[in-house]
Amino acid sequence: MDDLDRQLIALLRKNARASLSHLAAMLGIARATVRARMARLEASGDVLGYQVVLKGDVSANAVRGLMMLGVEGRGAERITRQLTGLREVRAVHSTNGRWDLIVEIGTDSLEALDKVLALIRKLDGVSTSETSLLLATRTS
């Protein structure tokens, strides 16, 4: 799986019903290339299917956290693309100040969160991180 596959998957995570033409335009590639890549990802078992995600499903994760990342050099854009391809990543925010990126993560267990954090820390260019668990969310 290359970077273009990860970008395609990130777009499909946001809208699995997006047309091939829309995906091709977003990625800057031919419609036939999108179709071929999707077929290859399905045939290899990397993509197992497509599903409907309800609003309640997104907030249903038992364990949620914010991971602040420090990035070496100019790797933030590349790391953001890698992060958006991870199933557990809900959003990636660029920011100013001490941290370069803030990653919203949702998992079903602390063990699953630990695995995702370890994976993210191993990404080339991630120099430092700090994670805070979300205990409660209040909305207005």
C-alpha cells in the first residue's frame, strides 16, 4: 500500500459513497486509476467492505484521546496523510505553539489505544508526543 492508496482510503472513510469521478478529482488522477486501485485493495483484502457510519457511532468509542505530536522538519503533511488512513483516527488538526499536530483518536479499549499510540510514535518524523484521555464531553 502506497501513499496514494492511503489518501484514497482516507477519502473513502469520509464518504464511502463518493463517485469515482469525485475521488479522481480529489486525488488528481484518472477515474480508471481510482477504479483499478479500489479493485486491487479489495482483492488483496486491505479493503473488506464499505459501511454506513451513524453520528452516534463516531462518539460511541469507549476510549477517546488527544495525541499532541511534535514533527521533525517539514514532515507534518506526510504524517497527516498517514494518520488520516488509520481507522482509529477521528481527526488531525494542525496547530501553532509547542505541538505541530493534534490527533483525535477513538478506540474500544485502552489496549487498542495503546497499540495505536505506539504505531503513531513509530512514524518517521514524529519526534515527541503527549497524550491526554478525554474523560467527559460537554456540549452547549
